[in-house]
Amino acid sequence: MEDAPERTPSSSESTQPPGLAREPEVVSPGDSEGCARPLDTVPKKLCGYLSKFGGKGPIKGWKCRWFFYDERKCHLYYSRTAQDANPLDSIDLSSAVFDCKADAEEEGTFEIKTPSRVITLKAATKQAMLYWLQQLQMKRWEFHNSPPALPATPAAALAENGPTLHLKLEQEEAELEEFLCPVKTPTGLVGAAAALQPVPAVPSALQNISLKHLGTEIQNTMHNIRGNKQAQAAAHGPLVEDSPQGGEPQSGEQPSISDPSLPAEKEPEDPAKSAPRSSVPSGPTQKPKRQSNTFPFFSDGLARSRTAQEKVAALEQQVLMLTKELKSQKELVIILHKALEAAQQEKRASSAYLAATEDRDRLELVRHKVRQIAELNQRVEALEQGRERLAHEAGLREQQVQALQQHVQLLMDKNHAKQQVICKLTQKLTEDLAQPADATNGDFLSQQERMEHLKDDMEAYRTQNRFLNSEIHQVTKIWRKVAEKEKALLTKCAYLQARNCQVESKYLAGLRRLQEAAGAEAGDFPELLQQLIQEALQWEAGEADSVGLSPVSEYDDYGFLTVPDYEMEDLKLLAKIQALEVRSHHLLAHEAVERPLRDRWATLTELTPSAELKQLLRAGVPREHRPRVWRWLVHRRVRHLQAPGCYQELLARGRACEHPAARQIELDLNRTFPTNKHFTCPTSSFPDKLRRVLLAFSWQNPTIGYCQGLNRLAAIALLVLEDEESAFWCLVAIVETILPAEYYSKTLTASQVDQRVLQDLLSEKLPRLTAHLGQHRVDLSLITFNWFLVVFADSLISDILLRVWDAFLYEGTKVVFRYALAIFKYNEEAILQLQDSLEIYQYLRFFTKTICDSRKLMSIAFNDMNPFPMKQLRQLRAAHRERLEAELRELELLKVEYLQRRASLGRAPPEGCVSEDEGEGDS
């Protein structure tokens, strides 16, 4: 059968009932003394009869089953009797939990709950139920704490793992004793002794049959019939003559099988090891042969210890059991025969319809069926009329019953009144006789009886509570152990994936160097190198899923491209290398850094300015907490500007009158983050939200109105906050409270000042790089001006960009200077290797996108760039602002002088000179 365990006993092992095979010699926690036994003692086998609730329809109810535990698989098998060769099914205890019901209708009921089903069982007594539950708990714990591999021999296994396992089980048993005291072994209800007991009676033999496993039932029945015939033949052989000594074994003893050649005083061996497989010996000195599976306990030694009358009684019991089984099988055959007759009748009708050659014959058959259906409908109508008639009669009877009940109620009221009178007279008589002690004694006895019942209930609930506490304790320990293993495996998997990304990144970097070398030596590099590069670029699409690694996704959580879309063809490899490095850093930092950081953010329910919050913001805010944190940071900046309904009023003003900057805003919408899917998808709502936010800001701040770069600031706020009103106030906070005034004015004065301040800080912090760039006449403001104007929105990858904004919204513009210096420090060695100004400019165009390690960049910005006092930054800004304003005034004077000179000449400029408008543009 499918559900039968495949196990072939060895030549030295007797064929025994399921569950009576010899176990590994380990400590059993459930002995009657409640303490650990020596390792050289064979533990008792966990097996016995239990009632299992199951079945469907009329045969649903309690079924008696023989249960036995398998140590190797942690499964609880069950069959109909202990002599059955094949089990009906099994229960996986490795992931099961146990429950006992103190308020169950029948005593001894408990449940085994697995992820797939719930099995309800019932023991003969409450003690047996607690014993089973405690033993199942210990077996489950032993399975989860068993060593992964055993030595080659059992002796070596005990020598190596015995003391450790013994100590573990002693510790576990001591912990469980805190909840539930060890339960004594129920005599005759569990273990090998239970197999010698008769099968517990059931209401019906048919009800005890498992129709779900009918094939296994038939196999076991045939096996038992064959074994019974062999046993009957053995009963008339020399087995009876060789049994001069009989008698029942003492109560509480385990039945033992001894070799006939051994002396009577010698201790008999374990039945699981020495039971022979044949009950008919050839002589007193001949070795026993193999015995039938039906009666595995009737061996030669056991036969000599019993009288002929006992054997006859056992055989009569077996005949009675087989007679009941035969009767149940006959009932089953009758049921199947009726079903077969109905199927054959349906088959004959279908065959007659199919065999009809002409349509007329078939029509006649259909008419015949229609007539039958009409007759059945008539019978149904007649029965329905009869039912209605009976219902009418039942209604009349009900009225009569109600009338009689009213009459009875009147009589009862009269009787009650008489009883009250009698009670009053009795009470008066009792008082007159001065005998109040009898009534007091009666009340006392009733109260005492109620107290006894309450004590019993309280003890039952206390026992249930202790067991459930032990179950919760053990299941929690198992769950924690599994969680730790899962965490370790996830960490290992992340590490291996990160290593794989690093190896692939190094491989691609090698291909890129070969590509550069080949391009420098000749116009075309070899075809083999071309093929390798194409395969490397296309590897992720075809191979990532087949090897089981998580491929690099196309977009990140905020819709930005993970792999940068470089315009130059020779930078495709660089983009792939960058994507792999980003994933590698993310995988390596996820368990070691990101998880503790998420836990710390989860504990911050209320945000207040502090040094701890400052450090957390510098480390970066997890994605799930970022919207909440940004709203709090923005509110701190603009709470004096916010007013209820202000944003809606600005939108209404924009709908009523078109702003002069509306056209420029509309042009910049299509140029906002062209690689972000939220702003390029035609069905996305983000462009409309961005339009409304920018128009509202142009009405909010008429001095600035709109300046190119504000669209990127507002877009970042929209991607994180998603709510357009929150994004609007975030833009207001950046432009009006964080950045200096005139940062987005027509002259961009404050922006130019910050570029000069950055140049001074570079000279101080990175003198070698400053000298190298000065040598090649590289103007960094051409690159860094946009960094400050949009706070790196176009420069850094999204993961690093949002970490910069986390700190920027809290600390201000000092963060922008720190990260600008850190970016140059991060790539300082690579820039120093470039010896041509054109190569330097080309590298500076995209080098910020190659930064992948956010932790390293953050450490450079906030550690290597120290000291970085805000006082110094303010002084540098003031000094450079004064110089810049002086230069602007001087330039304005030159412009005025030039215009006056032209006006005094009173003529047009000669050919080749600039016009007035052009002159303004140059100034």
C-alpha cells in the first residue's frame, strides 16, 4: 500500500506487531519514577490502543486504532489492530501541537493539530491521556534535538552522543516538570503489554472499518486469516505437549520470550529481539523457525509457559474476533453489491438506448423513461400530500398538547401552592420542635457536595493549564530554533549572492579593460571579445532564473532605473558593473546593518530632535518609515507658514488665472527624470501632481515664481511623500527655509557664492586634487553647480540620493557641502590618474553614478571631512558674497558707462560690433 512504511526485518529480528521493534537505547523521560534512566536500559515502546474520531455519514464516530511511534521519522502510525501487517495512515509529529480539553464531553479526549488537519483522539482514562501527551511532547523534542548524523555502529553512536543527549533530555525533563509532573505508565494500556490485551469493543464492527483505506483493510484481513490457519494447526501440534508449566504472567510484567535451551532462572530476552517467527518447533533442541505475522507473541518459549486451556481460550478469542470481522466484511459486501446492482441497471438502460438502431426505438425508450419519471413524480406528489396531511394532523395534535400543557400547568400551580403551604407548615412545625440542626446539616451536606464538584473542576482546569503551559514552552523553543536556522540560511544565501555579484562585476570589469586596451591598440577588437561582452550584457535575462539567484530588477522602489542608461555605447559594461555592485553592497549590508537599523527606527514612535535622531538620519531612513519622517521634518520647517486650506486656495487661483511661468513649467514636465517610470508612463498621475505643485509654488512665492531645477526638487518630494500637498510644503521648506535667499533668483547669487565656498573647502580638504584640477584648468563649477541647485537629484543613484536628503532636511545645506567633498574624495585616485582635461570633463559627467557603496560615502562625508563647523561655512559665504556683489556692481557700472557712451555718439554701432541687446546678454 502507499501509506505503509517499507521495512524488511532482518533475520535476527522477529516479526512483531507495528511499533514493537527495538528502539535505539536512549533515555525515556516518561517512566513511572519520573527520572532519567541509565543508557544501558532499553526504553519502553510508545504504543497502545486509542480511539480516533473520524469517518463520514452513518459510520462517523469513534474508531478503535492501534497507535505506535516511529523514532526515525517522528511519525505516529496507526492500524486497526496490533496484529495488522500494514498501517492505515500516519501523523507527522515534527510540526504538530497537542491540546487537551478539560471541558470535553468524554474523559480522555485530546487533539493533535498538524498544519494540514486536526486529529481527535481519546484514551481509556485521564491518566493514559496525560501519559500519551507527555510522551508525544518528549518524542517531538528528541526528534528536533537529535544529532544530524550517527556513527556507523550503535555502540559508537552511544559512546559519542550518549552523554550529550542524556544531559539534554534531563534538562528538558526538568523544565517540563515545572509545568506538569511526570505521569506514571498506565498498566496494560500502553507498551507491549497492550498488544496482549483484547481489542477494545466498538458499537459496530462495520463502524470500525476504514473505508478510506479499504485496500489496506483487505490486505490485513487476508494476512490475519492465513496466520490464523497456521496458528490453529500449531495448536494441535507438539506445542501443547511442550508446555508443562503454565500460569498467567504477573501483573505489570512485560511479556518475555526465552530460548528453550536457556535455564529457567536466566533473565528472558527482550521480545522485540528474540521472538521467533514460527510457532511449530521440530523438536526440543531445534532452533525456532519464523513465525506468522498474525500472532507474533506466540513463540516457543511463551507456548511452554502456558497451559493448553489458555491456548484454547486465546484461539476462541481469535475465532470470535475473526467472526466479527467476517460479519463486517459481509455487510460491506452487501453494500457494495447493492451499489453494483444500481450501476448495472443504469448500464443496461444505457446499453439498450445505444443498441437501438432506429430513432423510433430510441424514442420509445425515452418515452418509457419519461413514463417512469411521471410515475415517480406522481408518487412524490402523493407522498407530499401525505406529508401535508400528517403535518396538519401534527398541528392538531400540537394544539391538543398545548391545551393539555396548560391544564398541567394549572395543576402544577395548584400543587406548587399546596407545596408552599406544606413548607410553611413544616417550617413552623420545625421551629416549634426546636430542631434546626437537621436543616443546617442538610444545607452543609449540599454545600460540601458542591465544593467537591468545584474542586474536581478546578483540578481538571489546573491540569489542563499545566499541560498547555508546557506545550507553549516547548513549541516556542522549537519555533525559535527554526527561526534562528532560517535567519542563518538567509544570511548565508545573501552572502553567496553578494559574492556572485562581486565575481560577475570583476569579470565585467576585466572585459571592460580588455575592451579599452583593444580599442587603444587597433580600430576593432577581436570578435571573441565582442561575443563575450554581448553574452555578459545579456546574461541576466536568460541565466538568472535558471541558477536560482535573484536578478537585478530593472527599476528600484521609487521607479528609477537600476542600471543607468548611458548614452555612450562603450559605457554599457560600466552600467552593468555598477548595478551588480549596488546589489552586492545591498545584500552584504542587509543583515548586518539594515536589519538593526530598521529595528531602531521601529522603536521610534515619537520623533523629537536629539543626537540619536541625527545619527539615525545620517545612516538613512528605511523606506517604510521615510514618508512619516519627512512629513515631520518638513512640518518643523514650515509650521509658521502653514495654514489650513492654503494649498487649495493657491490651486484655485491658478485655475482662475494663468501664471506667466505656466508655459515654462509645462515644457519642463517632460524633461523631469526621463528614466523614472512614474514620470514617463502615459497613465501615471505623477506629471499632473507635479504640475499642480509647481503652479501652486509659483503663486506662493512670486519673487521666484519658477526656476529650472524646482521641478526635480518637487518630483523627489512627490516620489517619497506621494501626497501632492505634502510635496508642496516640502518644496517650500527647501527653497524658503533651508537654502539661502536668492538661491533661485534671476542672478542665482547665493548659488554662485556656494560654488566659490566649495572651491575653498576643496583646497583645504583635498589639496592634491585641487592642484591637479588647477593644473589642467578644470572649472568644477560647471559640474557642481547643478549638484547644489537640485541637491544631487540628477547625480546620485536613488538609494544614496534619498539618504542625502534624509540628513539634508534635518541639518540643512551643510550636508550638501559634506557630500560634495565626499564624492570627490571617493573618486580622488581615479581623477588623479587622468592626465587630459577632456578626459577629466568626460569622467566628471558621469562619475557620481558609479558610486555604489552608500556606507563608505556616508563615512567619508561625516567622519573624514571633520572638522566642519557651521561658523566657518557662514564666514566663507559672507566673504564670497561680498566679493561677488562688488563684482556685480562693477559690472553694472561698466554696463551703464557703455550705454551712456553709445547714447552720446547717437549712431548705430558699426558693422561687426554687438548690439545693445547682445551687450546685455554678454554682461
